[in-house]
Amino acid sequence: MQRGRHPQTTLLLVHLNRLSRTPTPPSRPFAMLAPRTIARPAKTTTATVASKKTASRGQTIVRKNSKGGEEGARAYNNDAFGMIAKAASYSLFGAAITKADVEGEFTCEGPITVFAPNDDAFADFAKASGLSKVEIMNFPGLKDVLLNHVAKGKFTAAEGLPAEITMVSGKKVSTAGMSFKKNDIKVDNATIHAITTVIA
């Protein structure tokens, strides 16, 4: 004779039997549970953009003036040469004085009188000589030509220029044939007359 099962035991077996039949949901990989990281582009600040633009423009360029040095590198005195060298319209005459090494005749104590031809006059002289404005600076007779424009002593238009003046070069020059642009420009050591022709 079989013993009957205890009622609680029978209920437990039925419950376990149901659990074994319940499908288990598929497990997800661990990687899918990790939070997604979204890469965001770095912000470009105004300073960064400005820096890049500055770099693209290149290095700072040091400009040079027509006298061959950095801007402001040479200071000129208030003498005849200084006045000519600083005047934009007389740069060829000033450059020629330096090239021919006769600055001393225009910076001396004085008094002296200078007849200064402007750039147009000097360019015409170069052309008439068959030379460029660069080549005229190496013209063999350049020194004598320049000394044809300076005389010892003070001669002013206000007091009346003499009919003839002997220049430092020894050349006697008639003032009657001169074409003046301006007269009696006063500097420390000289009286300057601006003329429109070269005294060759």
C-alpha cells in the first residue's frame, strides 16, 4: 500500500514544473548596456581664428626709405644737404651728392648758396646723357656737375642775384638763364634756390 504525498509537497512540485516551462528572455550583451559617447567638435574661439589669420599674413616687413636705410634711421641737420635730402622732389640730387661723396660741400659751415635741381630736371639730364636715373649715379663727371650747383658766399634774390656766379667747381654760371621754382630758402649754413634745370 502506497503512502499518499503530503499536500504541500504536491503544490511545490507543480509550481517548479511551471517555472521550468516559462521561456527565459534572451540576455543582452554587456556592451549594449554601456552609455553611448558622442564626439563633439571642439569650439573655435575668436582668438584662435585671429591667430590663424595673423599667421597666414606672414611676418612683419620692415620697410626702407629711398635713402637706403630703415625708416627714421638717419637724422639730417638743418643745413643745405639736410634740406635737400629730406625733400621728396629733390631725392635724385640728394642721392647723387651722397654717391659722389661731396656731402661736405653742402654741410660746411658756410655761408654758401645752393642751386638745387628737382627730380624732373635731374631725370631730363640723365636722359640727355643717354643714361637711366640709376646709371647717372655712376656718371664719371657727376662730381663736377654737382659742384656746379654750390657757391661760396650768400647770394639772394631779395638783394638781387649777380649776373654771374663762380661755383665751387670753378665754373662761372650766368644767373640770367636759370629757371627758378623758388628762391631764398634759408637753412643754417646756406641760401637755397630751387631750379628746374641741371647746370652741366
